[in-house]
Amino acid sequence: MLHILKHRYLAYWFSMLTLSVMLTACGFHLRQPSPIAFKTVQIKGTTQINTALKKALIEQGIKIVTEAEDAELQLELLKEENEQRILSLSGTGVVREYELYYRVQYRTKLASDATWTLPIIMEGRRDYTYNDANLLAKQAEQKLLSDSMQTDVLNGIMRRLSALKKAQ
């Protein structure tokens, strides 16, 4: 019996080792943020995602500057909106579901350009069921969903920034 368990243990670890070697050999990598072509960025405006945006840019080796003259790219956060809408009601008129929206409107300007781009809107949307009997749990769920939407919007902005190219 001990002999069989020992072989199973070795077979398990051998299969895990083989799987990990195959994954790395085929070029599998965890999702990484796309590199941004700029070394310095100025961020104007204040929103809830400012801190997270600055942190994400710094993690990619981008310096955040305060003066427009020092920036290769200017990013202006124009507007931020949090919205909650009623999605459905019960037969007695009690709210059953809500829909949450989180939008950030921003625009960019390259150092070589004279004008700003048209405003771009990044939006996140989530639905959740609601019940007055679980008020504290539903408030916590709403907070988690809002944080998740902010992360998604931030990742969308980072993807858009990585698609921008420097003027040659």
C-alpha cells in the first residue's frame, strides 16, 4: 500500500512539473500591462482613480510631472460620474435590482500636438440584486462592485494610453 501511494505522489509531482514546463515552453505568460511609449506624463483633474492611475503609471517606469512643458503626454481627467439606477421592481413596487454605472471622461495631448484629442469616455456597468433584509451585505456588495468598476475603467485607460504612439 505504501509503495502505491509513493508512486502516485511521484506521478502527481512529475505531471505538475511537466505541465509547468509545457506552459512556459509554449510562451504562456500571465497578463501584463502593455508598455506605454512615454517617459513623462502630466495628469490634470481630480477623480477617485487619480491615485491608482498614478501608481499604475509609476509601476511602468513613467514619471509623473506637474508642468506641461516637462510632459511627453498630458492626460486631463474631465469628469467622473457614479450613477445608480433602478433596474427592476417587484409587483408591490419594491426595488429588486439596481444598475451601477461608473464613467470617467478624459482627453489626451501629446507634447508635439497643438490641440487636445476629443474627449473619451471609459465606462463600467454592474447589476446587483437588492433586498432590504440584507441591507449591510448589499451595501458591501455595492462597494465591491464600485471598486471593481473603477479597476476596469483604470485598466481601460491604461490600454488606451498604451495604444498612443510618440510623434517621430
